Amino acid sequence: MDETVAEYIRRTVLKIPRCQIMEMLTMWEFLSKTQLQTINVHQLKERISQAVVELCEVITSIVNDQIVSNSHNFVFTISGIFSCITGEETDSFNLADFKYKFKRSLRSALKNVTINFREYEDNAIWIRIAWGTQYTKPNQYKATYVVYHSQTPYVFISSLRSSIPLLCQALVHASNYHDIHEMELRSRCIDSLKDIVFKRYSQTFQTYHPRPLQERNVAPEKVDPRIIQENKREKERIQSVNQEIFGEGLQPKIEFAQYKLETMFKGEPEMDILTEKEPFRCVVKFSSPHLLEALKSLAPAGMADAPLSPLLTCIPQKARNYFKIKERKGILSASCLGP
Amino acid sequence: SSTENVDPQKIAFLLRKQWTLYSVTPMYKFSYGNLKEYSRLLSAFVAAEKQKGLAVEVGNDLGIKVTLSTLLGLKGTDQDQVAVLVQIASRSQLPFENAENKVVWSGWFCCISGDDLLESVPEDFTCLSLFLANGAESYTAIVGSWFQKTFDCYFSRLTISPLNLAWMAAMWTGCKVDSHMAATELVFSVPCIPQSLDISYAIHSEDAKALWDTVQKTPGEVTQEEVNLFMDCLYSHFHRHFKIHLSATRLVKVSTSIASAHCDGNIKVLD
């Protein structure tokens, strides 16, 4: 087994808290039960990790399993693959063929690279790539993860780096598609990215994350009849408009959205202060543990108008959270432009 | 705006550091003539506090030295008290290393009261109402408690209100900086919703300055109306795009090429 890989395993095991070691090793599923039993978790951690490394000597694909335990830490970008029109597209996806072509393409460009594959039940192929250079061994600590659902034209890539062109080239070659381009959609949670591109959110008849319907006709609480709810009609209007725009179900979970604005400055009519004909350049970033739910709650809280701006509500439909907005001639509202 | 001799090195050292702000009540029987004595007493106090619970031989001061000195050139008006700088330096413990002192903590007092309040301060009291600290919180606590005990004063964390942050944003945006200017960034936090939401609104420095220049009527003078108008313009431009009322959210941080300030009472002066 490669020295650097052995070292990587050793350091990873050392990082795990003692009480969780057995649990993690079992989850990794690459050591058999008998092998697991031989490990004594009460000895020095150094010895434990050394024992694990020794057991791994015969297994080469264990690093795949890091993918599962680390998947929540990355920022995933989506790339979309366009299908080739003049077809070399094969009818059925051949996994072995894909793997072979991918490895060959990447290795022809770069000698020092570690590539591991792992397949999961939902047709997802996880690829872990550790990059090296002409003179250095692959860096196991800064690997790139690629998730490819073979039945879809989407690929999710963790953390952008300079080796992306090589990676894209390999993907295109291996999948027999024509081209690949990066979508302006990024998130820490790969499942939300999947929700957005696979349109798995707020569908009319079937929700991916079903939740019990909320009671509409709630029995009135025993309130003092002298208390009147102000703006009741307005509140109801806001609720129904919100529901129309955002849908019933849970929103996909994204953490940020960024808008690069290059529109003309225009405030209220009285404030037409700037007579400059140059755009007012600014960058607006929204961040939240659950951005879309937060935006949804703004109008009911009185902090935004209903309907909310389409710049914000189009995020799931347009499958993007990075925008560049320029002035559209003649119309007040701005439009989205491609990257 | 002071005519005293300024020590540029001392002032320069204040830049590019993050300072936590405290409000200090007037100090009783503080004397500028006793700074050396205070240095000696505070050194002993800091050493004693740091040694609590450690088995250390008597007389070993752990290499800690505290110095109090005056900071010239930081008075707002001539009537203001002179600023006082407190520094804790730690000497390297290794025998053969260069026994140079390295500053591990700094704090400085300055007067920002202005003429009105100073007139009403009784004798024996020194009004240095603003304290800025940089370094470990433990040292800040020790130094603060010594001053509180010795001069019968009280320290409290100073928070900066959104109103004051807006003033800073307007004033700093208006300043001319020769070198490359960073954007004017305003960070808003949205209260009262189940998920927390932060909005960062960064305006290109030239465009922000152009807007401020059209708002400001008299150079060198800033009025509340001008600050309000500047902010309203920014809110209005934002609302046009996103339909969100920034005025209903809370301004928590302001950042420009000159300086940045956070409502928690942390500021950083860059230039």
C-alpha cells in the first residue's frame, strides 16, 4: 500500500475520539468482524491507528469510505453535462467502461493521482481524486470528490481547484457526453443541490420530504373579544402569496446566495440624486443556515413586500445561487445574465 | 487636531489591530505624575494574578512587565485629557534566547467627552471615558480589576448602536484614501425570524463615495439628515431589487478601507 495512503489512514484514525473509533471502523465496512475484534481500543491511540493500518495493508480501496463520513463538510458545485447531439451516446450506462475511460483520461494527463470509485444504491457514483504534481505524490488531505448520477446529466464536484479542467475533460470523455459547463449553484449540502436540480421540492402532488398538512381551520382560542387583529386581510394575503411562490413543502436547504449588481442607482423619485450615467456597483450576499426558509418568513414578519423579488424566488427554479444583474433597457426590473 | 508632538511609531502601532471598546467612569485620584509607580504596582498585580494556583518561588515575576505611558497626539480638543497607554510585555523564559520583551497585551484610555462634561467633573477626578483593549481577555480582566480597585471606577463593555454605525459608514466612506480602496460593506442581521439571516451589502468604494459626495452639503461637516439620506438611498436601491426593507433589519457591522466597526464594540482602524 502506498506510504502516503497508510499515513493518511493513520492520521484519520488518530483524529477520531476514542469512544467513537469502533463505531467509525464498523461504519467504514472495510474491515471484517474478526479483524475488528482484534483491535484493542484501550491501548494508546498511536497503537490503535497502527493496528488499523496493518489490517488495511491488503485493502486498496478503503479511502472511498472517507467520502461518506466527510460529505457534510464540503461545498459542492454543480456541473451540468450537455448531451451530445450527433450522438455517440450509448443506450445503457456501463460502469466498468466509465471507470476505465475516466482513469485513462486523467492518468494520461497526470501521473501522480489517486483515483477511487464507490457505487451507492441510488445510482450515485462517488469518485475520490487526490492530486499530485509531476514531482510530488498525491496530497491525500485535499482530495476532490465527484458525485455522478449516471442516469442524469449532472455531476457534483467538491471544492473548485485548478485541476478542474482536467477533471471535466476526463468526465466528458468517460461519459460520452459532448460538453460540460459549470452551473452557478453552490451549497454545503449535496442533498439540497440534488433536491434543486432533480426538482425534488414542493411538487404539486408528491413531496419528497412529506410533512403533515397544517390545520387550516383551527378552533379559535379563548381570546378577549375586544382584541381585534389589525391588518388581518393583509396578513392573509401575504400568507397566500407566499404559499403560491414558495409552495407547500420544505424548501431545499441552501446556505447562501450572491448577487453582483451593476444596475443604475435609482431610489425613490425624490432621491434621484445621482445623475451619473454609470452603474452603481455592489455585491449583495445573503447567508443563513436555511436561506430559502428565512426568505420565506420575511414578508409575514413585515420586513419585506409580498411577493418577494423574483431575483430571490427564482433560486430553486433557475437552479442557481450566484447572479450577475445588469440593467435591462426600458424596464425597471433587472434580469439575470449568464456567467 | 492637537498641536502636541506626535510619536508616529506609537500611533502606527494602534493601526491594523482589533480593539474591544469599554466605557469607563471617571477615575478618582489618578495622577499623570505617578505613571512609573502605577507600572510597578500593576506589574506585581498581574504577576500575582497569573501565578494564582501555581507553585512558583517567591520573587519570580514570570518575566511580565507592565508599562504605563502617555499617548500624545490623540486628543480631540486641547481641553481633553492626555491618552494613557498600558502595555504588558513578556520576557522570553529561555536562558539563551534574546531577552527582548514582546508586547502581549495593550490597552489605552482616551478622553472623548468634549468640553461640556469636563466642566462638570469635580476635582480629583480624571475623565478618560473610553478604553480600548487588544489581546487576551484574561489580561483585560486583570488590568480592568486593578484600575477599578485603585481608582474606584467602573468598566463596562461598550456596544455601538446602529445609529452610530451608520455615522461611521457615512464618514469613512467620505474619506479619501490614496491607495486601493476596499468596498464599503454594511452587514445586517435580521431579527425575529425562525432562521437567522445575514445580509452583506458591499458597495464599490468609488460609487459609495460619489453618493456621499452628492448628499454632503458642507465639506468637513456631517449632519444627521445627511447620514439618514445616505442610508435611505442605499436602502432604497436595495429594496428596488429585492423588495426587502433593510431599515427593518439591524445594522451590525460597517467596514471600509479606513476602519471597521462591529456592534459588539470591536473596532479596527486600518489607515
